[in-house]
Amino acid sequence: MVSRTAGWLASTRAVASLLAPLSGSRGLAGYKAPMTPPPDADRMGTADLCDVHLPDPVDVTVPRKVQVCEVGYFNDYGGKKRFWGPVSTVQCFENNPWVRSALEEDGKGRVLVVDAGASKRCAVLGDMLAEMGAKNGWSGIIINGCCRDSEDIGKMDIGVKTIGTHPLKSSKRDKGLRDVDVSFAGVTFRPGDYVYADGDGVLVSSEKLEL
């Protein structure tokens, strides 16, 4: 019994010595967490952007200028895993003439957001269009639909997020709509908005974000 008591006292004293710096007039309230490095503004990581621009992320009563896409909605296929830029939109269904037309333009660092109706019956983007987008200065492509030639797209300097892949190409019968508001993944993308994408998720903002 004596040896057990002595062991308990020794353990108690050890814990007390560890807590001593936190005791006294300051108490635990005086403890300061280690400083973390400031966010890298060149990376524009979505987690860092959330920390800065969404201080109360779970308070749904607070109007928010930043929208966060639903988790697990997109898969990454492009060679660039982190991308951002102003939004340009296309709305189509199982056809892609407007997708081609958009990617033929000077991208100027924009992100093409395509609402393809979440179709999983064909792809509205392939390696040729993705390569065109990369060469013409598009930062990335986000599709509510499928792409194909994913292995080749993965070697290109452009971000590509889609809901999946499909080997069949789409039709050319209807153009669809260009630069209209589109909604999917729990958010609305508007022409001129800013989108930020990486491995953690996709953010949409009505204005350009800074870190």
C-alpha cells in the first residue's frame, strides 16, 4: 500500500511541475498557442481563404460573400491541382459547341465553369479541348458533367474538375447558353465571380479574395 501511495504522489508531482508555467495569476487563460506561419498568398489555398474570409463558417445567419461547394462533388483530372480566376460560364446538356467556342478564346487566366446537367452519359471535354484551353491561357475548367482522355489531361498545365469520366464524346446539335448564372454543387456561379480550387475544395466569391 505504501509503495502505491508513493508512486501516486510522484506522478502527481510530475504533472504539477508540467502545469506550473500555466499556474499563478494567469492560469490557463495565459497560455498562448504556438504561432503558425502566415498563409502563402501565392498559393491561394482554399483552407487559408476560408480562415480569412469565413470567420464564422457554421453561422448560417451571417450573410457570406464566399460560397463553398459541396464536399466530394468533383474529381481532379488536370495537371494543375490548384487554380483560380474570374468565372466564365457555359450551360449545355450532352453537347459542347459552346465549350469549344469558349476555350478557343484568350482565357486571360479565367476559369470556365460548365453546367452540363450532371450527365453521366457522355463527356463534354476531351484532351483536344483541354489542350486548347491550356494553350490559350485558361486557368482551369470545372464541369458539372464528365470529361474523357483523363490520362492525357492529367499531363496538361490546366486545372480540370469534373464529376467523373466517360469515353463517349458529346453531340454538336445544340450550343446551349453562354455566360449565364449556373447552379450546382450547392452554389451559384455567376459570370465575373471568382473561383478558387484545390485539393480541399472549391470556393466561389462575388469579389476577388486576398490573403
